[in-house]
Amino acid sequence: MNTLREQTDAQIEKTRQAKPELMRGIDEIMERAGQIEQGRDARTVGEQAPDFELPDTRGLKVSLSELLRAGPVVVTFYRGGWCPYCNLQLRALQGRLEELQGWGAQLVAISPEVPDGSLTKAEREALGFIVLSDQDARVAARYGVAWEVPETILAHMRTDRNLDLADINNGNGSVLPIPATFVISGAGEVVWRYVDVDYRKRAEPSEVIAAVAALVESA
């Protein structure tokens, strides 16, 4: 089985072949973003993870504090179901979910999409983890991973993919989360994180599982 990195690299190359000019522009945006340390305010190891209460795909409220009563929680922020890199990540996490749960952890995936539009009914039933809606990106901002998307990328989404973020995210048309993953202990402390403003890069599920295992074994 290919690693998630291998899968995302293949997606990058596919898009680069189809739209070389676009990808050169995105490369430049990501380089500039990295130079000014986008994501530098993200919650780091040793800090308390902000509590939140967000609706799931059925519109029911789910809070971090309630989930933490059962043990560690992995929180991953993703852009939305329209993002191919996000879908690769979610499928990869689903494929390793049994291992993650074997260590007593729960997985929560958060995007700005409205609850009834984030996933189809079949997709909701196929996933074994919690999917939450952070429409105004306030929770992402509290975790330090909210990002004002450059117009170049927004224009690509509108013209090439016919995507309207304001519609998808119920009014939020320009702020998306930096793809980030946090492992949070039962006490609410961030014990591991992966943050990269380049949305084409994601945490490997194996690394997430290793972080959870290290947390449990050290308890």
C-alpha cells in the first residue's frame, strides 16, 4: 500500500501535468507563506487544546471536552470534501482507524463545510470517525490554523472547479483551515502536532498512530 505522502505526491504530479502554470503559481504562494511562517501561531506541544462544540454531519453538537472523558483525541483540520488531498487523507486515516482506536483514541475531522453538505449519506456511513462543521473557521482560528486564502487559489476554485466557498461554507468565502493534525491527551494537552500551510502535504497516519501509542505507553 502506498503511503499518504506517495499518494499526495502523485496527485501533485497529476495536477502539475494538467495545469503547469497553476501549479507554478501555487508553488510560489506556498513558498511565500512558508517564509512568513503561516501557521506560526498554531497550538503547540505542551499547550492546552481549546475546547469546542460543533455540529456533526447530522447537526448534533459534539464537544471536545466530552470526547476527552473517554481518552485521547486526534483532531485533524481539513479544507473540505471538494479537496482531493483532503479525501486522500481521510481515506488513509479511515484505513488505519482500527489501529488508532486500538490505542483508545477517537478521531475528529473538522472542516468549514455545512453539516449537510460535507459528505454524502453513503460517505457518512462509510466513515468510522466524527466529522464536524466549523463554518466560520472560529475553531480553526483558536487553534491558530485559519488561513485567508490567496485570490489566485480562490480564482482557480471558481473558474476551473466551479466551486463557491461562500455557498459551500455557508457565507465564509475566503478562510480555510491550514491542514493540521493535533494529538490531544485526555487531560486536554497537545502532545503532538503536524502543521503545514502547504495544503498538498499531510501528516502520515503512521506518525499519528505512533504519537498516540507513545502517549498511552507513557501514561
